[in-house]
Amino acid sequence: MYEFEKALLEQGYHTIAGCDEVGRGPLAGPLVAAAVVLDPGVSIEGLNDSKKLSEKKRNILAKKIKEKALYYKVVFIDSDEVDRLNVYKASQKAMTEAVNALEIIDYVLSDALPLPGVECPVKSIIKGDGKSASIAAASILAKVERDAYMIELGRVFPEYGFETHKGYPTKKHLNALGDHGITPHHRKTYAPVKKMIEQQIALKV
């Protein structure tokens, strides 16, 4: 998991940021990106793609990352902005903002996406969250922060079950959409939500 970072350190780079985002697929809630610069002298055991870790393990690792990383930043893009930009551009925006908010960086490892708004060199790695410790750390922070947000949203809208499905299009979520309509946090350009809006309009005509 540290091979990319070690190779870059050997090439003379010092502050290497890993960057990733979570929340492309959900019908509701924000898209969240994180950027992390790990301390080259401190190894954090267990870093991996956040989707492959249990919630308990993610939470433990997120705490360790925040304690031991040199720098980190988490950025939220709300559902309206995702609709306005499209999810790909929203992902790029969130990741770029997270990276550019870091104090000092001289190289970026990005999970899959090119980041043209970042001035230093960027290496885009397909499935990077399972290959690079820095990207994995970013994926964990983004996932933990987004999940916490959706749990809170579940308290505000208890009928939707956001705390369980985190906004993804599960059967429970789709049934709740049918029963209760959409919330201000739903992404109106996503097909199931768009269909629900069209049905509501048809009923009023």
C-alpha cells in the first residue's frame, strides 16, 4: 500500500497527497472528497479501500489518520451542486478543492480522476484506494464523514432511513420516495428522483 509513496519519496518528492471521493451513486446527500498527506515516517496499519472495511474499522482508522497525518482536508459538495455540475465534474471539483486546501504539497495521487485544477504533478490511479495508502486514507476520511452526515440526515427525515442506506438506491429508499416524495437533499437529475418529480407534476396537471 506504500509502494507509490516510497517511489515518489525516492524521486525527491516530500509531501505526497492522496485524494479520493465518495458518494457518486447515492440519490441523496452530498458528494464528499478528502485529501491526506501521510507522515512518511509513520505507518498506519490496515489502510485499504474504505468499501472493504467494516464501519467499526473505518472509524478507528479515521481517528488514527487525523492524529498521524501531516495534513488533511474534507470537502462537501451538496446535492444541488451535483445536479448543476454533473457527478463527474462535482467529483473533480471536490477533490481539487480538498487538495488545494492543503498547506504544502508537491505531488498528488488521485483515485482515477485527473485533476487539471491542481498545479503540482498528479498521478491518476485506477482503483487507487486499494493500491495507495494515501488514497486509501482519503477514501476512509471521506466515507466516515459522509456516513456521519447521512446518519444526522436520518434523524431529520426518519421516514427515509438515510442512516441505514446512506442515500443509495435501496428498495427501502425507493419505497420511501414513492410514499413521501423527495427531500431538498435528493439529486433531481438522478433517474429515480427525476421520475418521481415527473410523476408528481403529472398528478398536478
